[in-house]
Amino acid sequence: MQPIWNPADAAAHNRINRVKNKTLNGLWSICRFLLIIGIVFIIVYPILMKFSVAFKAKEDIYNPTIYMIPVHFTLDNFKLALDLLDYWPLLLNTMTYVVITMVLTTMSTALAGYGFARFKFPGSNLLFGLVVLTILIPMSTLMVPMYLHFRNFDVLGLVHLFTGKEGINLLNSFWPSVITSATGTGLKAGLFIYIFRQFFRGLPKEIEEAALIDGAGGIKTFFTIMLPNALPPLITVTLFSFVWQYNDTFYTSLFMSDSALMPLKIASFPADAGQYLSALAGLGASGKMDPNYVALVVDTGILLAILPLIVLYLFVQRHFVESVERTGVVG
């Protein structure tokens, strides 16, 4: 005998399901909120501490009642860090270096990515596999050959043929980074080529066919049609290249160890700050400054170093997130 259908029971069952779904959705929202808060705390907390320390006076160092907000606000830490870093000339020199390498890296990797996406030739898949392999190879394994290559730089033996020298020493100049960036072999170039290749493969070929009918060649099609349509990967690669070049210590220490660049200055900043503050306090070479006070100045210098990146992110974070989503980097 079949049970008699009861509308009241069905309505009660639907209410129970709705309450259950609302409860599960509420729990998931709470878990997601806590996860996001935890991630934001891990990222933002060190930056907030840097700001707190930068405005802290010397007499607040050993005050146990101070946690985040100093009792005595001061700008002396900024003045000392600015003088010690020679900040504005250093920032200008670093920005010049970063912008040049960023533009060259973006253009060379975009051209290489377009070539891999659209032109097939014998060994193209093998060559692209080697490009992807460069993403996996540790940079330290290339240190010695790259150093020797640019210490005696020569192209097809032409320098030795005309001058009799082993090559041209390009170390302690921008030229090694300029050459590697312009040839698509610079910092993270393999990843950038992969991003451009994946994006150009997703564009319809009919666009290029229409341009070919109109008489445009491969180079003209790339610069007038394909590149303007590749705005999302251009933004992604440009920002990635800027940040990684700005923070890079491998190429700068390998090729430009004597240059005035931000990564090199920050690497030696703790030792320089200790000596500078000791001399400023009249302690002499044998004197030792309070390490906690030295840490205040060092943290302020680090804050000044990352400040351009923070300002950049505040202006372009919306475009950056949209470009990453549209390029499919995370997919």
C-alpha cells in the first residue's frame, strides 16, 4: 500500500532543506572570511610593523607598553635612512635600469610567444620545450657560464677577429641585462614567453587571415593587430617584470656588483647602518651602536625600498587582477 502524499510533510521537508542549505552556506562564508583574514594578516602585518617602527623614536625601543602605535613620533629614522641610502639618486638609477629591462623583456618575449603560437618550423616544439625548461632550471647553475660570457663578450668571434682581444668586458654596466632582456633570455623570460604563447594561441586565426588579405605581413600584423589585442598579457608581464627586476639580486650582484642599485644597497644596508650610526654617535670604529636602534633605521630603509612597489600596486591592482584572470595564468 503506497503512503498517502501529505502537502504539510512536503512543506516541512522543504523548510528543513532550506535551513540546512542556509546553515552550510553560512558556515562556508565564515570559513572563507577567516581564511581571507588570515592570509591578509600574514601579508599586511609585516608592512604595518615596518610603518610602526619607522615612526618610532629611540626612547620608545624599550617601552613595553608600546605595540603598534609609538608614543613619540619622529621622522629621524627616515632622515637617517635617506642619507645613508642616498635614496633619490639611488631610486632614479634603479628605476632607469628596471624600466629599460622591463620594456625590452616585454617586447622580446611577446614577439617570441607570438612566433611559437603562430609559426611552425622544424624543431619548434623542441625549442619551446627548452624555453619551458628554463623556468625549472635554478639560476645558480647558470652563474659561472653567464659571468664568463659577459666578462669576455664576443659575437661570432668578431671582436677577437678585428681587435685581437678575447672579448669586451661588460661587467659593472647595464649591458648584460639589456642584452639578455632584448634577446628574450633575461629574468623569468621563459615564463613570459609561455604566457604570451598561450594567449596568442587563443586568438582566432581569422584575424591574421584578414590582415594577410589586406596585404599585411607577419611583422605588421603583430604590431598593428595582435599586440593591441594582447593587452591583458602585456599588463601581466610588464608588472611581473617590473617587480622581479626591482627585487632581483641575482643579476645585479652577478653583473653589476659595483652599481648603485636598490637590491645591492639593501643587501649591505644593515652593516652600513651600524657603521654610519656608530660614527655619527662618535663611538669610533671600535664602538658598537645599540642593535635595536640600528634595526629601527634598517627597517625604515627597507620600507623606503618597498614603498615604490606599494604605490605601484595601489594604482594598478585592479588592472593587474583583471589581466591575470584574462590571460589564464591561474588556469
